[in-house]
Amino acid sequence: MKFLTLSLYHPRVMRGGAQYVAKDLHDAAAADPEVDAVMLAAIDSRMFPQYSKTGASITALPDTDNEFLMPGRRFDDFFHRIYDPRRNKALKRFLEDHKPDVIHLHHSLWVGLEVIDLIRNTLPNVKIIYTLHEYLAICHRQGQLYRYHEGGICQDTRPDQCVGCFPERNVDEFILRRRGFKRAFAMVDEFISPSQYLKDRFVEWGLDADKITVIANGHHRRRPEGWVPKHSPELNVFGFFGQFVDAKGIDVALKAARRVAETTEREVEIKVFGGNKEYATKDYLAKIEAVLDDAPEELIVTEVGSYSRDNVFELMSTVDWVITPSIWPETFGLVVSEAWDARRPVLASRAGGLDGRIIDGVNGFSFLPGSDTGLAQLMEFCIGNAEVWQKMAHEMPDEITVDEAWAAHKALIAR
Amino acid sequence: MKTTFLFRNYAEANPDLAELYGNEDEAALREHYEKYGSVERRGVNLEDYLRVEKVLLSEEGHICIAGWADRRMAESIAVTLVVGYMMYEFGELRDQFCWYHRQDVAEVIGDFERPSGYLFLAQIPDFRMHSEVMVLVNGKKYYSSEAMRWMSVQSFMTDALATCAVLADRPVGATLPLTEKLAPGFSQVWTSYLDRLGFSCLYETGTDREGDRSIIITLYRDTSMLISQLETLAPALSGQPVELIVVANEYTGETALLAEQLAAFSQLHDVCLSMHLCSGNSGFSAGNNYGAKIARGETLIFMNPDIFPPEGQEDQAFAFLAGDPGEGLDGALLYYGDGSLMHSGMYTTADQAVDARMGFSQPVLRVEHYGKGLTAHVDDTEAELAEELREVPEDGLLVTAALWRIRKSVFEEVGGLSTDYIIAYYEDADFCLKMLEAGRPVRLDHSRWIHMEGVGKPKPPMLRTVMWLNRALYSRRFADSPFLAPAATDLFQL
């Protein structure tokens, strides 16, 4: 089987959850003796000119056998299309040369929805599968389904509601945007959703439930065989791992920690491993500053900086509990898989895909999104609670591996 | 009561008279005053009673002046324009001025009876541009420039139209007759603007294909919906004997990018497509007329850039594109983006425009859509639709040009869309009435389409004046049409 992965970015160009998932699956496919795997990653050539060659719409990624880049010059980030004749010509030829049996699309960003037309025109019988990594088709607000102007998860995604987030646009534009996605998605054979929540939202939006299969994102285990989890003496070290941006709820975690430190007078330590702080809004950063203003000395906050999946296991081992306080409906929550790998119970908000994954008392605890009081209660319960920690650290199941995820994909392809 | 003529003051203030009559000839001075001096308002500071608030001048000698005057002190106004070595005298202007009531002025000057605001629009024949310009009103300099920045005809037209929005924004009854003062001037400007416009082909593909029908889409500036529209129309275009002609008025985006997008679209869909850019804004009529002129199809389909086949009902919509309108004109059912009914035919009816203070009463026409805003939905069954359309008559109906189907020969015989209407509005109703008056059928096809007309946005001042002028023109043309809907239709039918 010839298997083409068409992704947004490549981890070597820019790291990110969707590109890791795409690359991991490509690698698993490439390692499969029954599969001839090719990867083509769409990128923004203006952001990464070092990967762009003048006049070439598709170029090889150095030192790889079957991995290619497709630098784009422009992208309509509302309708998610490109319509570049040079790229069309190159991609058509690429498809004709490689003749894949299956094409796995991982995104519409910088890929462009019209690529699905082109694929169907060029290879009418190819099987197209599409992994829904986020809610971009439903939500123009970075696909987050979060209403920043209201401070809550968006539960009603009808076009008139979208104007609330984008008052400069009109309802018709959102109707057309939805129509454009649906028109393209009608040409897709199978969708994959990393969580039941994301599937449910897309079914509610209009996709056929029978065409969406839930397959969790596979995880590369970093935990050595026989490794024994350990905790700090006081079991009072909490870690945040993720992007330092508004919707991740760092302020919720800090407020909760401050509340615990103030009410119990026990020491609480928060380690923030957060990247992309430059993308946080000024208001959000000010909000965090305000939380820490005149904080009690029992609250110890350390901003460690960003991390990668190469060192996340070691870093997670330096905390007792991992907090995922997201206020937007996470589609999956890769950090949860990483925490379980490091045998760290997760205190997660019940936001989106996180909700279905956390089983209270088994692999962590959950609280209402945005509720610092709810999280504070959990933190208070967890601090020093060795019995609960030990039970969970030793008994919690791991997320499926990348190989298991690939096997699930193969089963879907064969269906 | 004793009345005294202060002849010494009069002589002192008017040295030319003192030289003639001396300071002591009371009788001669009084006679002069009564005959000339009081009429000429000698001794009056004119600026206290006559103001020029705006002067617009175009490179082709169009002039627009706006301001106010106390009519008791400035009964007549003489405008003179000095441009370099040429002096253009309009002489005393009474009828040419468009006078209207201004409350703000009336409160200052104390005259609530006579209109005090004025607008003046004219064109100087055989005009010569120069750097030095002076505008004199009643002999007094009101405007001058030593390095005149002349407006292009387009910017003059835009600014002059915007200046007149002060009238367009009032109830039509209060201002309708005033259009007669301004319409000839604007018509001149509009015609001279249209004359200088041209069209360039930006992109074309598949034009060697034989086709019997042409879809013409005329858009203004905004191409944001174009690719979406083409995508949804693609099944009806791909490999079909249909050409699609897009005419863009005043496109301000990147032309190279637009051409690339169209080329990329053509790679994915086997279409016959061309796009033509107008050098300015030729308006709805001239844009569509141009599309019709270059169309190769026997049947023309005029389509707005925000018309889409309904999702899941494309086939019935595309059937409209394939049908033959015969000797008539066909429109279609149009629904808003949310699926509710927007158009199921139109009628035109007359109201009486009355302004008791100005002393006039005359008919003004209005165009209404049947069924607009009803709960009818694009997904309704045929039976539900039949019930919803029960009050829509088959005869004497008008249909919106947002979507039309007509044979090219018929379109040309009727004379195309009238370019007398500035930019847009009322030209489609005009065309429908001409069709009806010529005994040709105008029909509503029951195919359903989406018209992404969206929520109305505030219209800019110039466009409000355009609507006002066009409505007045439409009213003048068709006030006596036998196809006006009776009052009962207007009051009770929907």
C-alpha cells in the first residue's frame, strides 16, 4: 500500500502537536513492511524561507528518503484555501508520480481545502482520510471553540454566533465558510478524531457520525523498563506543561495554588513549563501578574520555560502532579499522555477531549473548566496524599502507543 | 411716524454716487437708493447673509457649490468663475439653484419661511484648466486658489453626490422635486465619467469552447465571495456549454493574485471563464451591458456575485441555468443565507410625495418584493411553496436582476439595462417595466437560489443620493405605467 501523509508543517520545520502526530504515523507506516510511506508537509514559505526554493512548489526535506515540503506563498485563513496554479501543477504531478492508494490529510491550514478537489480529480479512486486535529472547520477563532469576549467555551456554533467573535464579518461569510468546508469534506472517505468530544462536536456541526472514527493520538513511551516513580517529600509540587497562552488556564492554576497556600498555610510549588509566551495577550499576562501580586511566601512559582517531547519525561519526573487547567475544549491533550507515561496523576479541567480521558482516582482528577476553587480543593486533597498518589502512579494505564494507533489506522483503511 | 432718508450716510458710504450727485442732492440720492441701492443691498456686508460652504471643481469644468443665504437679503445670486485668463459668468441664477430648508440656518437668520440652503451643480462648456481659480458670488470673492488641485470627474461625482445626501436623507416627499434641479447636472457628470471608462481582460480560459449560454457576474470591488461562488457553480460549468463572464468594477485588490486564483480554479474545473476589469465603477447597468456585449451565448444569465445554489438542492437550481426564457425574462426564487425567503417577484407601486410648505404633490414609485421576510424556507416542499406564493400574480410581475435569464436578442432589443441610472438601483425594475410595456412576459421561475445579501450596512452618503436620484428618475419615467400595482396589492398582498 502506498500511503501519503499530507500534513501541516513537519516537526523539523516547526514543532507542534498535529505535526508530531502526522510524523509519528508516517514513521510507523514507513516501518511497516506492507506500506510504502511518503510524507508531504505544507508550510508557510514566508515564515520559513530557508525551506523554500524560488519557483519550486515541492521540495525534498534534506536527509530524508520520502519526506517532502510544500511551501506556500499565501493562505486565505478564513476560507482555508490557496488556489495557486504553480502549486496545483506540482502537486498534481507529485500525486501522479507517487500514485498513493491512501492519502491521510492532517490539516487544512496551509494545505488548502481545494487540495481535496485536486486529489479527487487526479486520483479518483484514492482513499482520503482526514484527521480532525482541532475545530478549525467549525471555529475561525484559531479553532478553539472559545469565546474570548465572553470567557467561555462556545456551545453554539451557528453562523450568527460567530459574528460575536468577529463583529467585522457578517453571518453570510460564516455560512459560506462552513459551506466551503462541508463541500470539501464531502469528498473525504473517513475522518479520524482523537477524542469522542471532538467527534461529537463535528457530528453536531454536520458530519456523518459513521464517517468519524475515534482513534487516540499514539504516544511514544519514554519510560524505561522497570522505572519506579517517585514523588517529592511533601507531595506538593504541581507542574504545568503546555503553551503559555490565554486559553491554557495558567491563571486558574496559579489562583488555585495561591488559595491553597493562603488557606492551609502549607507550601505549594508550581512549576510552569510554558512556551510561546510571546503569543499570550498583554491582558492575560497582566492577569497572571495580578494573581502573583503580594502572594504568600508559601506559594513558590517557578517559570521554567518551554520543553520538548525529548525531555518532557525527565521534566515531568520533577513534579508530583501535572495540572492541565485549560479553559478551551482541548481536542485531545497530548500532555496527559506524557504525564501518564511519567506516572504523574493529572488534575485536568473537564474541557473538551480532556473530559473523557480522566477517570477520577484512576489516572487523575477533574474539575470544572476555569474553576480555581474546584482545582484548589483537588490540590488540597492531593498535597501529602501519598496513598492516592502511589495507587494512581502504579496502576494508571498508558495511552495507546504510536504503533497501536497506526494499527487502528490500518484497520480503518482496510474497512 | 416720520421716515427720513439718511442721504449723507448713503453718499458717504457710496463714493461713486457722491461723485455723481454730490453729498447734498437728497432727491437724486434717494431716487438712486430706491431704484438701485436697496436692490443691490448697498452698504450690506454680504458675507453676513450669504455663505459658500463648499466648492468642488472637476478637471472637466464641473462645479458644485453648497451653502446658505438669507433670501430676503440675497434674492438672486450671480456666480462667476475665473480660471486663469478665462472668466465664466453664470449670471443671475434663480431656477438653477436647488433651494432647501435648513433649520440650523433658519434659527440664526430668523427666516423659517423661505428655504435658505442651496446646492448648485453645473458644467462649464469649453472649459480650460489653469492653476489660478477664483469663485465670485454677486461680485464678491468667496473662493480662490493659486495652485488649484483639480478633482477627477469620479472624485468630483463622489463628493458632489455625498454633498447632496443632505437632501437624500430627508423624507422623499420633502425633496423629490429638487432632484429636477440636480439630476441634469449629475446626469452630465455620470455620462462624462462613463464615457472615459474602459474594460481590460484579466484572465480567460476555455473560450474556444462552443456554448449557447453565458453567465454574467458583475461585481463591485469585493471578490471575497467569488471563489466560493465559482466552487458552488463548478458542477454546472465544468465541461458544459456555458461560459462565465465576470466583470469587476473598481477592483482594488492585487490583479496578479486574482488572475492566479482564477487560473488555479481552472486547473481544478474544466470551465470556460473570463474576467474583465473596468477602469472605474461603471455601475450595475454598464457592467452587465458590457458582459452581455461580449457574451457568446444565445441565452444570458445575469447573476449577482452573492448568488449561490442552495446546499443539497443544486440540481434544481442548475436547471434554471439550462432553461430557455423564450421571448421573456425569467427571475428565480431567492432566499437569504439563513434560508428564509427574500424574493418571489416584485411589484412597483406609487405613493404621493407631498410637501405642503414647498407646495407640491406628485407620485413617487416604490419597488417591493413579494414574500420578503416571510417564514417560507428554501427547504419547503413544493406544496408549501405553492401556498406561500398564492398571492404572487403571474402577470405584471417584476423580477430582481440579482438573477435573470434572458435571450441575448431580447436583451438587446429592449436596449439593455439603462445607464441613465447612476451606479445602481432601479435599473432592473426599469427593464422589467419596459419588457412588460413591450408586451413581453416577465416570469418568476420556481427554482430556488441563495442570495447572500446579508444584513444591511449603513450606506455611504453618496450612495444615498444615488438611490434618491435614481428613484426620482424611475418615478418620472413610470408614473403613468399601466403596470403599477394597485393600492390593494400594496396594502394586502405579500
